[in-house]
Amino acid sequence: MTLNRRQVLALAASLPALNAAVAQDAPWPSKAITIVLPFPAGGQTDAIARSLGRRMEAELGQPVIVDNRPGANSLIGSSLVARAPADGYTLLMNMTALVSNPIVLPNVNYDALKDFAPVARLYEIAAIWAVPPQGARTLESFIQQAKAAKAPLSFGTTGHASSSHFFGEMLARSAGITMNHIPYKGEAPMLPDLLGDRLNAAVVSSTTAVQYGRDGRIRALAASGRTRWKGLPDIPTFEELGVPGISTETFCGIFAPARTPQPVVDRLSAVIYKIMATPEFGQDMANNALEVAAPLSPAAFGDVMRKARQQWIAIKKDSSIRIE
């Protein structure tokens, strides 16, 4: 059959709608899924992302790629996912910084509650105040050392205006000391300076505190949170030691772009929580000094995000803290 010009134009005009209909009817997932990780490769979060990704592949029957996009206190990777198609093929694995960044940083181009759909909370995060092996043996001793020092002691974190940066500033305010903040693009580049005594202190992950504390290469002095961490039962919390405010709601979780179809979000959530309940994934978490979080529905995880947001608004309003 030969088509005339009018028929050819009509067929061409119908192709976009036809393609969209085919795409909409295609079963999910029908292609590779990408988990954007806004942190460098090789760290605690990277290890869990890859463990999760391998198991998601087996459950979903499609490749799951971990795409490291570090930088700008996780803003680069988070902004990328906020602008990604809401089709379930691009996901974000991020921490509480997803919520705190728009509060504490200028010119953030996303809204954590409007631009992301919470999928699953993986674990809570411990921020550990650590020193080199020849450093202070207790937080009180570190404070006394800082008060006696002729120049401000240095402390490293994984980024300017990160939660760890705020925690360091809150410790300084509470103790009446001055410290020099050194921001890094992740924990991996920070560790050599802490181990080499080029930093007086640093905020590190629980994995690092266990791994490097076991053989005495660093010494953990205090931990964030409301109660002591099971992986570090001998390390007191900041609250125990009289430093208030370092017990905010924390999380690491999986997020999708807003407007991702709810059936896709629900299936992702169910698959991830199924994986989290396996002994194998639990062992991977334990190897990184982490505890699997209790399952939450996407809506309940959204409530956790809103609570964290209110806590960080209160922290930002504290006139004693200035991070420009």
C-alpha cells in the first residue's frame, strides 16, 4: 500500500503518542536501574549500595548500577536525581543531608519533601568523634587540650555545612573552644590525614571507628544519637557527655524522583525490605558496623524526613552557630 503525503504526516504525528503508550504499558522493570550515590567509591555507604544493588538484580531480573556522583556535600548527585525521569529507573541513595542541605546551604535547587519520593530507610547513621592514636583519651581531655592550645585545633568532616560540620561547631560552642574546620569530599580522602596526625580530630563513620579503632589506629571519643550504638557499646554519646543537640533524626535511605508511579515505589520498597531481612545482607551491614533499620512504609519514611527537617530548622536558627 502506498501512502500519500497527508497519510505520512498523520502517521509521523502519531508516533510520539504511540511510543509513550508502549513505554507506559511496558512492565517495570524492563531495563537497567541506576542507584545514584552522591559519595565517593570505597566508603561505608558505597559498600552497602553495592551489596543492595547486587541483591536487587536477583530480585528484579535487571542490572542495577551504582553511579558514584560525589561532591558539594551530596548536592551533585541529589540534584541529578531530582531532575531525572520519574519512571523508577533512576534512584538516589542518600543520608540526612538530603533534608538538611536545603536548610543550611544557599542556592540548593531541590526541595527534599517535594522533589523526592521516599522508598525505604536502610539504616541510621552514627557520627563518631575520633582522634589519632596519640590524641586525647576522652572527650573531656580533648576539650582541655583545645583550651590549652596556642592555635585552634583542627577537625575534619566530609563537607562544608554537612551535619558533621554542624556537630563540630555545636561541640565547640558547648565546650567554649575554637576549632578550625577542614572539609573533605568524603571520608576516604580524610582518613590519611587523621591517621597521620595531620588532623587533631575528625567526624567519622561507625565502620571506620570499628575498623581503625580495633587496632588502635584511631580512638573514638563520642557518638551521635539518642542511645549508644550496638557496634560501639563502649563509646558514650555526646548527650551522655553533656554536649546537647547531637541526637537529631538520622537516616540513610533510597529515594525516587517525585511523581514516580506509586506501584513502582511500593514494589521497590517491598523488594528492598525483603533483601534487608536476609541474613546475608544483615551480615554485610554488621561488617560495616551498621544496624538494619526497622521497615517503614514510604509514607512513614516521609514522616521521618519531615521530623528531621524540623530539627535542622531549629539547629539553623540557633544564633550561636554560624556557617557561611
